[in-house]
Amino acid sequence: MRFIEQVVIVTGAARGIGAAIATRFATEGASVVIADLDGAGAEAMARRLTPAGGSALAVAANITEAPDRERLVETTIRAFGRIDVLVNNAGIMQRMALQDVTYEVWHRTMQVNLDAAFFCSQAVLSVMRERGKGRIVNISSMSARTGGQASPPHYATSKAGLVGMTKALARTVGEWGVTVNAVTPGIIDTDMIADWPPEWRERWLAEIPLHRFGTADDVAAAVAFLASDDASYITGTTLDVNGGYFMI
């Protein structure tokens, strides 16, 4: 129970990896704020988390919009009085060929995957700085490391930006007692790969040393570690969760 009396915001937490991260924090005693564009999904997730051990609060928010980010922070402070951890998990991926990527697709991908993570971090940092402690964990992607064999270039670029942002923020806010780290999941068995044909799955499994796809819980465990006091001397790092597919 590493997060008793701590308050954790997880963006994009109504389903998938975000939901697993929120659940992990709740089971370890945290009060969890489920921030998601899907307000009904966030409410449903909050109801599922309440029996898990901690308190849960749903906030319907479009985190690409400044008023919604401000409302997210204000609502969290009003409900719980503090913010200990921010997990920037929200993201989108539109699969398409390079020549089909329009400016609108590029801009929207950067806006959700990179811009929103930066400005959500900015929004919580004033609270964390005042307390002299905080944790920010950014959910990037293995595509940031490899260039994205299984994901399109605009997505890989946005996730690589998150890795660079992680390092830059870590250097900036370390003196405030805040750590900033990233997790780069590999191929995780969520609805994002549910439509993969069997031959794709077989090919990827053959290249993963652990011979299995990751689970959302695998990612959640890594995030919880980086957000905990067990990782108090770790900042600016990127933790690969990919079954050994990519090794530095």
C-alpha cells in the first residue's frame, strides 16, 4: 500500500492502459482522479475503483483545452486538497500511410499526445512545487525508441517528443522535489491490436524474447514503481516495458 493518502491524476483512464494504471493506484490506497474525454466511461471507471481500496473521482475533460486542464486541477484540489502524482497517459493513434498524413492529422496527434502532456504537467507543477514533492510519469511508446515498426510516423514522432520532454522537465523541476520519468510500452494486448491478423501476432511474438505480448497490468506496475518512493532517486529516465523486444 504505497500510495495511502496520496492523490493521483491519470489522463485517458476510462479504458485500456489508463484504466489499469488507475486500478493499480487504487489498490495501493490512492485517491484516483479519472480524467477522460469520455465522461460516462470515466464515471463507470470511478465506480469500479471505489471498492478497490481508495477514493475515485471522474472528471470529464478535454485536456487539449486550457479551461479543462485548469478545471481538472481545481476539481482535484477541491476534492482532495493535494496532487501527488500525474500520469500523462491520454493518447491517440490514427493508422495511415505516410503520404496520407494531413496537417490536421499531424497537428491533432501532437496536440493530444505531446502538447496536452506538457500543459497538464505545467498545471500540476505549481501545486507540487508548493509541497516540495511530486511525481510525473509520461506514457510514451516503444515506437519512440525504434521509429515505429507497428505504428505510423506521426505517432512515433509524438511519442519520441514525450521522451525528450521527460528529460527536459526532469532537469527543470528536480530542485522542487519533483521527479519526471517515462514508460515506453511495447506491444500491449489491448483493443489497439485486437484487429491484428494471426500472422501479424505470430511474427511479433517470434521476435519478443519473453514470447508473449505485454498486458496493461505490466505497464501499470512500472508506472506505480516510478511514482513511488522506491524510485525517489530516479528522474529523467525512460523505462522500457517490451518483453525484451528492444534493448539499449
